[in-house]
Amino acid sequence: MTGPRVEDEQRVPIGSNDDVVRARQTVRTYAQQCGLSLVDQTKLVTAASELARNTLVYGGGGLMRCATVRSGARVGVHAVFEDSGPGIPDLDLALTDGWTSGGGLGLGLSGARRLVDEFELHSEPGAGTKVSVTKWAR
């Protein structure tokens, strides 16, 4: 069995607050095109906003890649947020509900994880962070 097929990828550099807004708008457009419900659109856009802000504030900027994904009859939105910042020294702590290092929407990574269907986090101190999220249309 093969994994989901990625289609129509768009890249959004994240280096300013305007870029965070652009990333959020891009994710909303993909969510609408994939037929996500308004509730699921809102969940995905909220998670993307938090992750884009983290990329800017904690990672010093980076890149979001957003695409339509298909797996069999399912269609969804896949977004990847990458930076070359200092990384996350304690992943377990960073994924703890209610933990924040300040700023952002106060959701933290755990809140973003709850808002999407699939969530992957890879980070190493000194080597940056990569967060991948997917929301499937129902």
C-alpha cells in the first residue's frame, strides 16, 4: 500500500507577521477547495496559525508547505512547517497540555495536535523543528 498522494503544493516563506497571515490564508483556501466543513476549516486554520507563529517566533522564521492530499477516496489538506532554529529541547514537555513558553495563541503544540487528524513533530536541539499536520474531509 502506498501513502497519500500530494497534489498542488504551495510554499509560503515565514519571516514576518504578514507571512503568518499569508500562511493562514493559504491553508484556509486549501481547506475550502477540499470541502472541509466550516468547523474543520476553523480547526485546521487555527492549528496552522499557531504553527506558523511558532515557526516565526521560536524558529526565527522558516517555510510552510501546503498541499492537497489524497488517499483512496479521502481528500484532505497537508501542511508542513519547518525552521532551522534552536529546536525543542524537551518534546514531551512541549507537547504537555497547558504548557507554553509564552506568546502564540496559547494553544501550544498539544492544542494544535488536538485540532488535526494527523500530527508529526521532529525536532533536535540546534537542528530546527519540522511539524506536519493533516486534516481530512469527512
